[in-house]
Amino acid sequence: MSGMKKYTIGIDFGTESARAVLVDVKNGDVAASAVYQYPHGVITEILPGSKIELDPDWALQHPTDYTNALKRTVPKLMKESQIDPSQVIAVGTDFTGSTVMPTTADGTPLSLLEDYQNEPHAWPKLWKHHAAQDKADQLTQLASDRFETFLDRYGGRINAEWFFPKIWEIYDEASSVYHAADRIIEAADWIVWQLTGQETRNLCSAGYKALWSKSEGFPLETFFNAMNQGLTNVIDEKMKREITPLGQQAGELSEAAAKWTKLNPGTPVATGILDGHATVPAATVAEPGKMALILGTSYVHMILSKKEYRVPGMCGMVEDGIIPGLIGYEAGQAGGGDHIGWFVKNAVPEAYEKEARKRKISIFQLMEEKASALNPAESGLVALDWWNGNRSILADGDLTGLILGYSLATKPEEIYRALLEATTFGTRKIFETFIASGVPINEIIVTGGEPAKNKLLLTILANVTRMEIKVAESPYITALGAAIYAAAAAGEQRGGYETLQEASKKMASLSNKTIVPNNNDKKTYNRLYSEYTLLHDYFGYGHNNAMKRLKNLRTAILEKQRRK
Amino acid sequence: MSGMKKYTIGIDFGTESARAVLVDVKNGDVAASAVYQYPHGVITEILPGSKIELDPDWALQHPTDYTNALKRTVPKLMKESQIDPSQVIAVGTDFTGSTVMPTTADGTPLSLLEDYQNEPHAWPKLWKHHAAQDKADQLTQLASDRFETFLDRYGGRINAEWFFPKIWEIYDEASSVYHAADRIIEAADWIVWQLTGQETRNLCSAGYKALWSKSEGFPLETFFNAMNQGLTNVIDEKMKREITPLGQQAGELSEAAAKWTKLNPGTPVATGILDGHATVPAATVAEPGKMALILGTSYVHMILSKKEYRVPGMCGMVEDGIIPGLIGYEAGQAGGGDHIGWFVKNAVPEAYEKEARKRKISIFQLMEEKASALNPAESGLVALDWWNGNRSILADGDLTGLILGYSLATKPEEIYRALLEATTFGTRKIFETFIASGVPINEIIVTGGEPAKNKLLLTILANVTRMEIKVAESPYITALGAAIYAAAAAGEQRGGYETLQEASKKMASLSNKTIVPNNNDKKTYNRLYSEYTLLHDYFGYGHNNAMKRLKNLRTAILEKQRRK
């Protein structure tokens, strides 16, 4: 046995699918991989098995998609690789978040019970469920009025995507669901519960999504009481105060889960972690000064620091939140690749689709080709990348997108390029905020889904940020991250590693691509960025609240229509 | 002969084509019609017969397209109707403007001479040629610095589309063309010259496009001298001081033109007139208080008044400029239907095209159907209708379009509707400016190309302006206008009319459609309009000059590229 290779399994539960990898612990090589598309995907219109229409801004998921992902992917890894289950020294998972679900005491999701299946609030609310914006605003106001110290760790604002706005939404709009729920839990912890039979709460989700910190714990009962008397004991009634650190063992694989996965019962299972954070050590980032920039549907920015700085508009600043021993800062852009997805679905003319088909390239490739032929500023367009709201640094889900500079000569590829540019302006805004706050950024490593398919985005990013861009390229990078955390959870004795830093060093690697900025384009982008900043500040800081007023009016009108 | 019906012919020279009608003088019935598409259309990229690329914002035309239009359409009218040429009591023409051409002393366009055919400035500059914006800005500044009284008649700004910015552009950028030109003339007058062999200058073009007024004439030589010493005598050297009133005879059909048209030599030819203005009496508007709103590629707003008021941001206010005896006010929106044309060409996804084909409807019809199903404000979008700059009330061709409120759920029909709405907000802004300045609007009559095909636009217009909308519907309304002016030019003796009012009363009519505003939508649109106004004022009055800076940067970059 000692001569045989050792592996960990990482399973990444994403927005549309789960990806699992079997990874060689020695060097991070992926020995096998499997993907499971969630049959229900993101539920935004009709509640499954019913005719119940969801309000705008809702986004739910189906819990059986999660367990089916385990049952489908892990056995496939084992079958393909033909390794012995004993060679798997640990299993790790990561999950989107805050993805929140109410369950019974034994972990059964309320949404699977007949009594609650027609109640939208009983279903897992996906991270991008944005209907609790009013709750988030009230929470922010309340915390600010009470001078709550935790607020500073979250850039002064509570995001609608987080744990407590979603809980409060359940309490207020479906109190029976709230009362029926013995537990309310992050999906990241729920999936570990399914694997181990034991309920744990991971430090990453608690710190970044549930206002918890190592030094102060959760907010006080008086705070929850101020939200609503009925929520006073939400921590003790629905959650857990004991928080499990990262890169450690949460439990062992249960008999039931061993059957689903074809692994050995007793295999160590790592603490749950959020997906973005799991990616960080997989992108070689395990020490201060390096920025891991995850470019996917949304963008996430992670950086580590020994000292604690107050950075405005952060999503979170959590001690031990990514790598034990360091402060993990997270910033984010709520819409990144999403903008491109929206554009391709809604705004590409037929002639372009025909051209792409004729040339046997994808429409993305065609748009990239046409947009690459343009010079910066040639279109006269500038956009605000707020199609999905603004996460950092404004932390305002009610902001919306804008394009300025249209003329009768404006071409689709110009709009496409303006959207790419806008997302990189948003990134630069975040970089500048970090640096101004005392957190240096010496190196940028990009990863996520976009870098492999969107070369133009990286070129623009280098020119807009005026920095070299390095690439951590793997279609399974987040799952690799989960496998790295699993290797640390297994520990040196079992053939894993003593620390996460060590696991990252051995198991993570960069591609040999480096994108270097171009002097001319840098200058032009400085000018475009100053236009972006003017618009960003005008619409983002309330000089003109048009976006919010229009969104409120829209909500009122859709509400009225529904009541008809 | 006295028992035979009497006719006039009206020929409307538009942007893409010319339309001619043979009209029964008694009741305005159209006895025959003909359309001629200009083979060269609008020349924006390459100068015909060369490889010379045009700068952005250029728009030229080919003069032989104009004469060929005469040769093709009028004989067709005569052939189809089988009437005797003697039954045609007069011919009238109308033209886009300011469409300006340099010619030799006998009227030969310089662009047709070998020496000048490769010189873009020698070609007819179409109304929508926008490259002289800097000249327009300088003219405005100069007129303002010198307290020129004429400036007030044009809303305080000289538009880049007018006569003198285009002339100055020729002088500055192609002085050899300027010096070679014996005459510089509006196409509206050039075409009359082709018909009669006599050069005249019509009051409408002079008043609305060349800073002339009945009481003050042209600007003084000192003004032109201040522009450039070489331009001091531009009026006496290149133009005419004698201005011919509207609805009168400019001359008689020459032998040559009689051959082209198959009409009798000596047939009266009416003074030239601009196309928008010719439409006014054809839309039953020949007295104060009625607004003729011409909805086409661009929108034009014409209203008459006995008294002279100063209205900010007008395109022009001209005594006798539309109907002799009244002040004719003209306002305009540089982009109207243009926005829809742009959208349909550049932003409709393939799935929509397929649906339209499957259902055998046009893509316009499909978009109208989908957009009509939406409620006002349901999209959360608001737009500024400045794809082609802003004519009234900001008179600034360097402004560009904007859409605000995009989300990942934004659908193409929502953008389509937002564009329609934006154009009607622009219209309301103009109405409010008229009313606030003392010019009442008691009745709105819409006409032009859009009303027949765009019912949704009219519904939105009624709700946004909170007024009933009446419709003057004829595919040949502008040409009918030219025929009405011809009937007045012919005079009562020849079987026409003594006054334009009388000719309009007999020859023009309304459809029986009336669009009535809806109370709910009116209220919602008041809220959207207030958002439009905030954005209009912020970007339009220089609080944020992003649009201009981006346009300048764009121009500089395209310039640099061309030099490579």
C-alpha cells in the first residue's frame, strides 16, 4: 500500500453543475474528472412540480440535484481511474454561497416535504437570489445605527446575497417555514452533513456570509432581537456556535455516503468551504501580496494579508477565512461573464450567427475576433457593469447596467467590447481600493472559466489594470482547490500535507501564459476609466438614484400585474 | 379644356429616394405616384468611383441621383394617369436640407467634374453630414460674442447640419473647391434650377438653414469676415440676396426639363422648399395652435404663430417660413425612427428573426407585438434618444445615446420599447419648451413614415404627451405638400388657389384615427419622464461631458488609425 499513489477527491458544487476531480496528492495531477449538470439548474420562474410563479430576483435550486451530483460523479471517478478506494485519503467539497436551506433536525430539506414543497421560501435560496435586498438594506441600517463593529469587516454594508438577509426574508414572508425549520444551513455544510452524517459549520461560510469572526463570534442576541424579536435566538435555535476551521477534518464518510460514492466508509471528509475561496490555493495563492482573481459568471477577488486593514466595500475580511493564520479579503463583481452571456443571448444579430456558422466557429469566437480588431475608445462607448448589481465596492444589488455613447454607427462588437471593458474597470476600481487601504497587490493570477475562452478579456484587463496577468488554467480549478483542502485535512500522516500552504505549493501550478500590458492602450484606458469613475460615482453614490427608482417602479408594476 | 380635371405634380426628394405624385387640385386625391430609390443612397464610407474613405460623421449624395429621379418619376406619372400634359397646372418640389452643393456658374455640380470628383468636399453634403460640428460650435460662439440678433431665432445655437457650417468646412478643408465654386446652393434650389434653367433661392431654406430673415436679411459681411476674411463676401460671391417667397412661381419648365419630364415647356414651377416644411399644409396645419409632428427617420415639429416668441433650442423661427403671413417655428429630433432602424439591424437576436419568419410577419411587427405586451416602466429601462445627437432643445450634434437600467433579465423588446419611449420623451421636452415660451399647442397631427407602421409609437406618444394624437396618413404626404405649394404657385386663374391656407384646406385631409391617452399610463410615464429629464439635463447641459469627450477620443483614434 505504501508504494501506491495517494489521491484526494474534490467536488465543486457550482451554479449550474457540479464538477469532481480525483487528484494525485503528490503533484496535483488530475487523474479523473466528472461533471454533473443540475437537471433543475437555477430556478427563477416556476417552482418545480407546481404552477407557482416566482417573483423577479428570485433564484432557487433543487436539493436532490446536489445529492445526485455526488452519486453520479464520484463513482465515475473511481470507475475511470480504476484505483482502489483505499488510495483516496480524503474527500473535500466546495459550494456556492450563501446558498441557504431550511431543513428538519436530520437534515431533510423542507422543500422535499409535501407540506412545504409549494412554499418557495422552503427551497434552497441560491447565492444569486436577490429578493432580500430590502432586508439587507435594513440590516445595514440597523448595524450602522447600533455601531456594530462587525460592519467594518464587510465594507460597511450587508449584501442581499448573504445568510441573514435570506433568513430574515423567510421569517418575514413565510414564518411557518421558519418555525418548521429545525436547522437553517449553508449548502456548503449541508453537503458535508450528507457525506458524514454530522452537522458542522465551516469557518469560511460563517465568516464571509454569516457575520461571524474568530475574535467576536456571531452578532449578539440583542442585534437579532432588534431585527425581530422572533429572531433573537436564531443562532442557538437554527445554527451552531461551534465553527470548524478550514483544511481540517469535519468527519468521516458515513456508510450511506460510502455506498453512494463507492468510497470506503471512514474516509476523512474535509470541512466545507465556499467555492471562490477554495480556488485561491489552487491558483497558487497562499501568501500575502498575491491577488487571486476568479473570472467566471461573476468575478471574485481574493487576497491575503498578515495585518488587518479596513477596506471599504469589501464583501468580507475574515481571519483564517481562506488560509489559517492569514486575513482573507474577498471582493467581488456580481456580474462578469454574465454580461457576455446576456449579450450573446439577447443582442447578437442574425447575420453574425450566420457568419459564425459558416466559418464553423462559436459566436463567442466571432465576437472576440471582431471586438479584438477594435482599438480602445474607438467605439465611443463606455458602460457600467452592473447588469447584476454591484458587489464591490458599492455593495448595492439594486444598481443596474448602463451603456453610454451609442450612435447610429454603433456595431454589436463595439457593445460586446464595451461590456468586457466595463467589467475590467470594475476590477480596477476594486484594486485601487485595496491598495489605497494598505493591502498591496504585487501579482495577479487569474483563474475561473473565462481566461481559457476569453483572451481579449485578459488583454483588456492587463491594459486597464496596468499589470501583468498570470493564469492558473484548469477546467477543474475549484474542484482542485477542494482536493487541496482535502489533502490538508488528511494530514501528513495519511499521505497528505501538514499545512494548506504546503498543499498549495505541491498541488497547484500556473500556465506559462503571461499577458503584458501595452503602453498605448494603457493610456487610452486611463481616459476611459476616468469616464467610468465619473459615472460610477454619480450613479453609485446616490447623486442620481435613477437605477433604484426605476427598479422599484418595475417591481411595483410587476407586482400589480401578478395580482390581476 | 375647362371641363377637364386639373392636376399639380409634387416631387419629394428624401434621404434615400424621391417620390412623385400627381394630385387632383380639387380634392387632393392622388391620381398617380412613383418612387425612385437613389442608386447611391447615402454615401458614408467610400467616395463613388474611388477608394477614398470618408471620415466618420460624413454623409454625401450623388447629384445624378436627383436628376435621374426627375427623369424616372414624372414620365411614369404621366404614362400611368394618361392625362394630357396641359392638365398639369404646376410642378412643385421639396428637398432635404441643408443639403449643400458647390456648382459652376451654369449649375454643374463640381463633383461631376473630373478635377473635383475625388474631392469629398465637392460633393453634395447631405443634411445629416455631421462633420462640421466644430464649425457650428465656433459659429455659435462667434455669434454669441458679437451679440448677433439672429442667434435668438435659432434657439441660441447654430446646428452642424446647416448651410454655413458646411460652407466653412469646405473653405477650411478644401479651399480649392470653395474657390472653384461659382455658386454654392441648397439642393432644394438646385433642383428648381434644373427644372427652370433659372437660379432662385427659396425663403424656407434661407430662413431655416442660412440665417436669413425677412426683416434683417443675411448676417452682415462683418460677421462672415470674423469667421474668415476669405468668407467676407460669401453671399454676393456664391449665393443670392434675392429670396423667393413660398407658394409662388420660381420660373417655368425649360425645354430641356420638359423633355425629361414629358410635361409642357412653360408649365409653372413652384419655389423650392424644405421637405419637412412642405409637409405642414399637407397635414392640415396652416393656422396657429396646431402642431405638425413629422415622425420619420428623424422627427420634425412645426407650429405656426401670429406673434413672435423666443423659444429656446429651436431649429428655427422664420417669418413666412412655412405659410406666408405667419411665423413658422421648427424644432426637431435628430434621431427618431433611426433608432428603430439601428436596433433592428444591430440588436435583434436570431431567435426573433426566426419567429418572425415562421409567422410570416416582419421583424418590426414582431418587435411591436412583443413590446406592446409590456407595461410602461416594466422593463426598468430608460434611454436618451441621442443616437444621432440632439437637435432640439439642446442643439448639440456631439451628444450620444444612453440606455440605463439593464439587468440580466433585460429582453430585446424591452430595449426596443425603451428606444420608442425615449424619442417621445424628447418630443415632450420640445412641447413643454414651446408652451413655456408662449406658443400654445392645442392639437397634434402626426405624419411621416412612422405613424402608418408604428401604432405602438403613437400610443406611447399620446400617453407621454398626455394629448390626443390625430393622424395625417399618406405614403406621399410630403410630395402632396409639394403639390399643394404648386397649387398655390399656379394661382386661382390657372385653376389652383389664391392662398396656401385655401390649398391646404381643399387638398389635405386627416385619417379617422385618433389616439387617446390612458390615465394609468400617463401617470407612469410622468415618472419615467422625470428620470429622462434628470439624465437629459445632466448629460445635455454639461454637468458631465462624457459623451463629447468620448466622441472626441473616438475621432482622434480613428484619425490616427487612418494615418497609419
